[in-house]
Amino acid sequence: MSFKTVEDPMHLRQALGRYATGVTVVTTRGPDGKLEGLTANSFSSVSLDPPLVLWSLQKRAPSLESFRSSGSFAVNVLGTHQHSHCKHFATPAQDKFADIAHEIGFGGCPLLTDSLATFECSTHSVVEGGDHLIFIGRVERAVYADGEPLIFSAGSFCVPALFPKPESVREASTIVQPAAIQRECCS
């Protein structure tokens, strides 16, 4: 392996893409009442006490002012059965919720029906981070269900390949190696 400097943004993007993430749709209600939503894989937990999560948004995003001024947002964690939502919410549209099953939650934020998890948040703080703003939210309500999460890695969508649960520490050495899992889920 040879290391390159990060002067090439595409090289950095591809290196960062090796970190597998879940896929979410972050939603809010703008000051004019418009429902906003976008695909994001920058979601992460921050703290359990107090309950904080974060996600980031490009400063040039059309929905930026709605997210900044609303005071609340919801993070909808997508399952594999919601694969089409990813592209839908990543594509500009006048009304992204017209044909999407949803209900209204905390702060008027739309909640996608049948998501694996939903975190309804009040905006705790917004921090500048390069060409993005980092939204930190205090989780007011959360709900989850069982199912397969939608995963994004190296420019592709994946499904999880679960490791078998070892019966003892000694049997743990027989677990499938990560390279095999990558071929199974991300090719």
C-alpha cells in the first residue's frame, strides 16, 4: 500500500468511502411549512447522556436554511426494503413527499413509514466544518424495528452479512474473514 496526499479530492473521497455507513433520510419542516428531506450517510451518535446525534449538510444545499431555522429534524434509518428512498431523496424535486408514505412527528418533521429506526430531534447546536455544517440534535423520541439495514460502502449499496455467533471464544477463530464478506455484500 502506498500513501498519497489528500490534495486530490477524488482520492480522499474514495478512501473515505471504504468506511461503511448506514443510509438515512434526514427531514424537517421549513419556516414556510415545506417538508424537506435529503439522503445522508453522515449520521452518528454523539452521547447517551444527554442523548445527542449528529449529521452534516453541505453549505450549498438548497434545504440548508430550512434545517437551520426549523429547530428540529428527524433522522430516518433506511432498511434494504427502502432502497428506492435513497435516490429519491438525493434528487431535487418540488415535493419529495408526494408519493412517500410518512407521518408528521416532533416539530412537524416528516417521519418515513417503515424505517428501521427514527430519531426525532431538537437542534442542539450547529457547528461549521469546512464546506459542511454539522447539526447536533438532542434526541427527543426514538423508535426502532428489526430488519436489514441499507449499507453504503465504496460507492455501492450493500446488505449485511452477519458473522455467526461463536459458542465460545475458541470457536471465534472460525468466523468468516472481512474480505469474504466484502465480496458477498458489496460487489
